[in-house]
Amino acid sequence: MSSVVQKKTVAFNTTNRSCPIGEITGKKNIIESKIPVISCEGACIRGEIARLAANNVSKEPGYGRGCHGELITVPESAIAKWMQSAEKVVLIDGCFLRCHGRIIENIIDKDKLIQFDALSHYKRYTDIFDYDDVPEEERKEVAQSVSDWVMENLNNASAGSESACAASGAKVGCCG
Ligand code: SF4
């Protein structure tokens, strides 16, 4: 039997405050039925590549940038309601540890989550931690490659199947 505890509970303090622009953006995205895109936001180069790639994908028509902070800790916010009610949610983790996927799949219906492990696509920088040890132009190029790969999978999967990651993940590097 595994010695790893299968689930952990994290406590957080609630707030009755709200983010004004987050409320506007969340409501607008609900009306426009946008698909939220989030990343693990990790501090290292892998997290940075995932973050930049999520930014790129969120600029594509029909997509918008989600915020895991509000999703998790401000569940009554418009951003959280948008992410909960969206038809699907795109999640780009920086690496195989899937720090975000392992949390978010306990908050959002796993069938709606389309998960990607960015590192499985570009396979570089495994001996680097700090994001600025990779030049900015190179970071942008690699992130663009990741976001192109994500979009290709999203477009192919939506053409052939309702469950994008289930359809393409096992073959091309989605998590799930
Ligand atoms: S998934 Fe990888 S890059 Fe992202 S926070 Fe976790 S360890 Fe960092």
C-alpha cells in the first residue's frame, strides 16, 4: 500500500472583498461564453513557460484568461462563477508534477478540464530553475511553441470529440 496520503486539505481565510475589474471581466466572459485558460503559475522557468503559453492561448478567439486565485479562494466572485460554469477549462501545467491539475480537478468537473503538461512538449531547461536564466526572446519562442501545440490539440479534439484531452492526451502529452 502506498505511503503517500491520497488527498490533503488546505485551509484558507475567506474574504468579503471583491476585485472590481475581476467582477467586470468574469461577468463579460460568462455572457460571451469564453473558455477559461489557466496555468500552474509556478515560479521556475517551467512555470513561466506555462504562464506565457496560457496568456497566448487566452488571446485566441473564444478563450479568456482565468484566475486560479479567485477560483479557489473567492468562490462567489464572477471569475470563479465563470470558470465553474464554462463548458470547458484549459489548464497548462509547467511540468509532470501537475501542481495545478491535481488541485483544480477537485474543484472543477474533471470531464470539463483539458490538461496539458508543457514540458512534455518542449523538453528543455530541466537543469534550470530561475526563469531569467533563459533569455526573454527564447522564453517567448518556446511559450509560443507550447501555445501552438495546445491550440492544435484543442482544435483537433473539438473537431473529433467532445473530450479533448481524453481524445488526444494519451498520445500527445496532455495530462489526465
Ligand atoms: S507543475 Fe511544475 S512548473 Fe508548475 S508549479 Fe508545479 S513544479 Fe512548478
